[in-house]
Amino acid sequence: MMNHFPFLTIIVVLPIFAGSFIFFLPHRGNRVIRWYTICICVLELLLTTYAFCYHFQSDDPLIQLVEDYKWIDFFEFHWRLGIDGLSIGPILLTGFITTLATLAAWPVTRDSRLFNFLMLAMYSGQIGLFSSRDLLLFFLMWELELIPVYLLVSMWGGKKRLYSATKFILYTAGGSVFLLMGVLGIGLYGSTEPTLNLEILANQSYPVALEIILYIGFFIAFAVKLPIIPLHTWLPDTHGEAHYSTCMLLAGILLKMGAYGLVRINMELFPHAHSIFSPWLMIVGAMQIIYAASTSLGQRNLKKRIAYSSVSHMGFIIIGIGSITDMGLNGALLQIISHGFIGAALFFLAGTTYDRIRLLYLDEMGGIAIPMPKIFTMFSSFSMASLALPGMSGFVAELIVFFGLITSPKYLLMTKLLITFVMAIGMILTPIYLLSMLRQMFYGYKIFNVPNSYFFDSGPRELFLSISIFLPVLGIGMYPDFVLSLSVEKIEVILSNFFYR
């Protein structure tokens, strides 16, 4: 079946396989466990980059590095992996963020073997989801992601951790029921024999009513993951309670799984239904940008405020997917990558600040900038990146989404003006809540009323982590073509479905 080295299978299986050896390491002392996990993550990242540098042609829109092994012969279930321009960005992002998140998890001392194993299991699930070419395998990886997150939140979270972990698992498992029904509906509809192969399904046409029903099922599942209002309420709770390295994975990658699924399944497999639903997508996206930004302004909890800002940024992705244009989709993918970096960095900085001062609410903080200048600098620069300062990746992504919306031939001028106006209001609200967060945390003198108030500034580990996230943000902002060139060909192929079918 294959004529090359099985890169993808190794990349998907390695973390969880090597992670299961953590339990054989000595129980005493975290140092061995930490270094072992870090080495696995770095090895995985190097393997991924090697496979993509030398075995991936970015100008080829077809699936590459395909692997196809029969798994369960009874109902034609294959272990089928493959990569194209759409999934290469999220996979590299996953490798990068997970490596940094395991580095961020060094302060975790309680049950650190289990913690690191769960991080590696999430790693496998995420990469498997982004590279799976079989719908049932997609669903399996989607579920594999759920259990580690639940355990990570419910064992290492804050005070209300059990509540938020249960809420998370109820929301996402409820969404996955719809995903499973959609997968079965697609698989059983086939004309000759049922198939779950995405290549075959992408060229299959359905009656419009069935297509709409399937679309709605998949859409609910993805709307829970990429939180689309009104299914977003698990996100602030989970992010407010989880340990910050878990938050980095949640904000950086878990949210992007929903967006990836929307493009990969809803757009590729059901173009008719997508062109029916896309105006509603635009309306919901515009509402979400404003709603989440104004809700974020009312949050007292620092992590919840960042979580709502992350919901607000997802609105741009929804709008980019809803404007069925080349530019809008490219902008949505760029926003996926860019928010993966920025959101993870903001959560990491919030968590590391919490470790220093042990205060959770913004109105208790104040004046942190004087004892901790480095953290202040990094927090300010990432806030600027998040509010789309030109020169950073957020600006490029949102600008391209704007262009895609305005050049879209599908909508009337009035609609486009209205949605653009609403998006512009959202772009004004974003600096308001981010800058007020900075003002409440870092300026003023409040914290010096506390006796013995001497806090350590960020150490070399935190500095290294923040800088290594800041460099890609700056690099994408300066030269966005670096990311865009990966996906351009594939997106043209997806969009040709909408016009020639």
C-alpha cells in the first residue's frame, strides 16, 4: 500500500506509547519525569518538522504521506492517515504548544507522572485528529482528547474544579453524540457499500434535505468545541479552574479542533448546505465577537477574562469560514494559528503571575509591574498582539478576514457593510478589555500595602517560554506568507466545490 517510511503513524503513536513508560520511572523526584516528557515532546516536534520539510510538497493540493492499514475488516474500518495543506499548520502548532506546555508544567509536583502522561496522551489525540483521513478514526481521536482533559481539570484544577470538569465533559460528550450520528449517517448512506474514506466522501453528493440534517449534526458538535454562542459556557469555567499548562493546551489546540472540523467536514463534504447556512454563520460570528468582548469586560477573574477574549477571537474564524472566499478562509486559518500562539501565551503568563502572587481576582491586584517588570513587559506585548497591533500575527489574520468578507460575491453590499460595522465595534472593544486588564493588574500601588511583599520576577524558564512563543507571533505578523503558502492550494480546491458542482 505504501512506498515510504510510515512517518504519520509514528508521529501519532509515539507520544502515548512513550508516555506509558513514565509509570516505570522512579517515583521519587520529579526531575527524571520532567526531562523524559520534555525529551519525548522535542523528539516528536523534530520528527514532525523533518517529515514536513523533506516529504511534503506545499504546492500539491492532494493528500500526501498517505498510510492505509486495514484495522477492523468487518465494517471496512481502516487506519488511514494523510496530510494536506489544511492540517499541516495545526499539526505544527500542536507540536510547538504541547512542548512548551510540558515545559510550563514543571511546578506541578502532585502525581506528576500521571500529569505528564495525560499531556502526552492529549498530544497523540490532537495530532491523530488533524491527520486522520477516515471519519470513524476522526471520531475516535475526538473522543480520546476528552478523557485526559477531564482528568487534568478535575485533579489539578482550582477550587471549583469538579464542577467545571463535569460541565466540560457533559458539553463535549453531548456534542460528540451528534458527531457520531453524523458519521454513521454519512457512512450508511453510501450507494454501493458503506465507506468512511474522506477522499471518496468528498466527491459524493447527497439530497439537499439529508445534507442539511447531516450538516446541522456536525455543526453542533463543532460548535461546542470551537465555542460558538450559545454553546460556549463550558469554556470560561474550564479555563478559570484548570492548571495553566492545561489551559495552554485547551486554548491553543482544543479550540482549533472545532474550526478544523468545520472546514474539513462541513465545507468539504456538504458544500450546498454550507452555502445555505453561511449567512447565519456570519451573523453568529459577528454577534459572538461583540458579545464575548463585552462579557469579558465584566469578568473579575483574570483567567475567565482571557477565556472570553479567546471566545471573541473565534468569531473571526467563524466569519472567515462563512464568507466563502479564498481570502476569508486563508484568514481564518491564519487566525487559527495566530490565536493558538497568543492565547497559550496569555494563559501561561496569567498562570505564572498567579503562582507568584496567589491572587485570582483583578480588583485585588494592582502595582505588580514594580516588583515584576519582566512579566509586565511580556504580558503587555502579548496583550498588544491579542488586540491586533499591526506587525503582530493577529492583525494580519483579522485584516485578511475583513478583506475576505468585503470581497465575497455571495452577499449583498448592505449585509457586508453591516457585518463589517459590527466587527469594527468588536475591534474597538478588544483593546478596551485588554488594556483595562493591564491597568488593573500592573499599575497603581495597591499590592504594596501587603507586608513582606517581595515577589520573584520571572525566571529563565518563563522568559524562554514567552520569548519562544513571541517570536512566531512576530514572524507571522511580519511575513504571513510563511503560513499562508501551506494552505493556499488546498483552499482553492475546497472552494472549487462551491462553484463547479
